[in-house]
Amino acid sequence: MTHLHMATSVSTIRVYDAPGGYEARRPYAGIITVTHLTDRVVYVHGAVGQVSRATYAQALAMLAKLGVTTVMYERRGRMKTIELQQCGPNNIEAPCDSPIE
């Protein structure tokens, strides 16, 4: 007998203009592709649409809440790395109860 395991290696973060956009199947305003290199390291790429700095900050907070510690991305032909602070009760700057959608 063959045993299978499927690893989630690519995720998408969709940007909506209002809460509940995904559940209501509304068109998304932007999208970010996240390739999972390891459990804690991701490569963020393929941002399209309305993806502002504030949107990126929310996306980074979402990734940190999911346990991601390192985010890699390309900027002007060069690879960049962001080390994320993990959320938690002892981290005032990144509490786990911050609203992320």
C-alpha cells in the first residue's frame, strides 16, 4: 500500500476592501503569493493589485502569528530578508490578539 503526504508549499494572501470578502466571494483588490521554504521561512512574491505598505505590515503580522520567523523577498533585483518578532504575551509590539484578516 502507498502512503501519501501533501505538504502545503504555496499560499496566497488575498486583500479585500471590507471584512468578510472571502466568505462572501467578493472580488479581491490585491493578492500576495507566499512560498513556504520551511516551516518558519517564506518567500513573498507576486504581489498584484492594491498592496500598500500597510497591507504588507498586516501580511507580516499574519505570518508571524502563524509561526513564520523569516520572510525573504526580492527588491530591485536583490534578495532581502526580514526577521519577524513572534507574537506573544511577553511581546508588547506584536500581541497575538491583534486583528488580522
